Amino acid sequence: AVFLDYAASIVRYGKVEATKKGISHPSDEEVRSLGKAVVKEKYGNLFDMYKQITGEDPYETPMQIYPAVHY
């Protein structure tokens, strides 16, 4: 399995959103909250399905991705 961790993306998106909103020195909590909102907007359905199938929260725990054959 490969682990897909969105933690860095959440921080990156959060910093961008803080800048857009004019928040000059956001707390770590604000950055994570803003970033999670962006990830939820982009990938919310995927994350919800993953959580239903695995019982793990992909916002907090890296997703386990397995290779598969595609036709």
C-alpha cells in the first residue's frame, strides 16, 4: 500500500487562504481549518467514501492506496 497524506496540502492551502483573507499571522489552528475547508471542497466526496469504507478519517490519518489494474 501507498500512504496518501494530505497534511502538507492542508497547510499549504490554509496559508494561501489566510493570505487571501488578509490574515497576516494565522495560528496553526486557523491554517489547518482554512486548509481543511479547501480540501473538503475539492475532495469531500472522496474523503467521505473513504471514511465510510475504512472507518478512518483521511483528514487525520493518511489514506492507504493500493495499486489496481485499470482497463
